[in-house]
Amino acid sequence: MTRRLTLPDGLRRALLLAASLAALAPLAQAWPDKPVTLVVPFPPGGSTDLIARTLQPRLQERLGGTWVVENRAGATGTIGAGSVARATPDGHTLLVASLGPFVIAPHLIKVNYDALKELDPLTVVVQAPNVLVVPSASPHRNMADVMAHLKANPGKMTFASSGNGSSDHLTAELFWQQTGTSGVHVPYKGGGPVMQDLLGNQVDSSFMNINTALPQIQAGKLRALSITSATRSPLLPQVPTLEEGGVQGANVQSWQAVAGPRGLPADIKGKVHAAIVASIQEPAIRQRLEALGFELVLNTPEQFAAFQAAEFSRWQRLISSRGIKAD
């Protein structure tokens, strides 16, 4: 007769738990077991695409598997963002996007995702301010000139942007709101035509992203009058901030961030976040991005979530109060 060994309940539960964890371990270690897609919701060549393509080989090296960048452009970035929101939250589909799909577009057009509830924030990778620029032939030499002109000629000075609801457009609207002035918004289809007409003296000014404006400022073809960051940029130390010029509450940063579909496994989320931070902090990468005018952010998922909520409300209020419509 064989005696049956009876284990104490606590020991039995511990053994069962250990067996379960051992069974799950190969599953956890298998990620990524298929290509990981970094979805960029814009065409190739822009700042967001640059960040994604900077990350792709480094994440592949650090985390294994195959990582690819896929550009799914359309509807101001919301087509690509929506596709990620609806993807399986297994860590194989991630979104690399600017602030537009996260906090601006949902207030301008009908979108098929909830930006605050259906995306799982990982980190804001970088941010960059806008710069108020005028052609080199402009009579405006500084912000005092601009303010005097705006007050003497309301609704006359033209401010070009890359489109209705773009960061450069909303910065102009915020600037007018905070200073009690008005100008003429001239929307274009992208930043290229804006630059062309600025250089051709066809428009008076633009709150242009520093990454786009910097080469022409350095070449002396555009004059930078003010910057929208809280402090001066080391790349343009001679350019004062809006606050230095007496304009309060108009600090604006464009930013690029990484998120996934809501419900990413905690271990995968932690691995991806750590790999992004380590990759962007590589000295060569940091130096290259900072030379382009980017400031590294690399906040935690919790900090990103709080930041996104604040930005979402900020731009919602502005768009509503100014009656801003999409193209």
C-alpha cells in the first residue's frame, strides 16, 4: 500500500505558483516573436519620422527581434494613431507621433479613437520650441517692433502656418489671445511652402518650428525675433523668449512621443521604455538631436499621461475659444 504524501496548503500553493510562472516564462521571453512595427502617422522625412528611424535600429539591437518603421499618413496623423489604438496590445505595434494625434486633432476632426483612453503612453522622447521668424528684409527687428505694429495695424500682419490646427497656427492664435492683438492667418499645405513664401517676402512672419527654421536663421535669410520655450535655446542664445518680451502664457513646445494600444503588458512596457531612454541618451544620438534643436524629455509613462491630459485640455480650450476649424 502506497502512502499519499500530503503537503501543507502554503507549500502546495507556492509550488503551484512556481510551476505557473515557469510555464509563463517562455511566453514572456518570446517577445518579440514577430516584427515590431513603429507606426509613424505622417509621410517620411519629418521630425517624427526622424525620431522613429533613430529609435528603430537601437531598439532592435537592445530588445531583439525585427523592428520596422511604417508610415501610415492621413487625416493629420489620426489614421495611423487610430490603427495603433485598435491593435492587439501585445507589444508588437507602437505609435511614434507628434502632439497632433495625441492632443490637437481630436478637437478639430472626427477621429476613430479616444486619445486619452485607448493609447498606452510610454514616453515623450523630445520636444522643440517654435520661433517667431520674419524675412531678413522685414522692418521688424525685435518683438517691440512687432507689438507696436500689431497694435497700430490690427488684423494686418500675416502669420503663415503649415495648416489649420498645426502647432505653428495654434501658437499664433495663442499669441494673439495672450497679447490682445490680431493678425491674418495664412495656412499652407505643409512647411515647405511656408518657407518658400517667407524667403520670397510673400508673408510677414511665422511661428516656425526651430528644427525647420534654424538653417535659414543661421544663413541670415530669416530673422528670429522670439522663441516659445520657457528659457532661451543654446542654439539661438541671442533670441529672447516670449516671456522676456512680456508675453505670458504662450510657451509652446512641439513634441514627439511613443505609445502603444491600451493594455500593454507591464514587463514589455518597462522594457521598451528603458530601451528608448538608453538609446536616446547615447552620446552620439543626444548630440545629434540637440544640434537639430531638440530637447530630450524621456519622462515616465505616468508623467507622460499627466502631461498629455494637461495638453489635451489646453488645446481644447484654445481651439474652442478661438473657433478654430480644420481645413
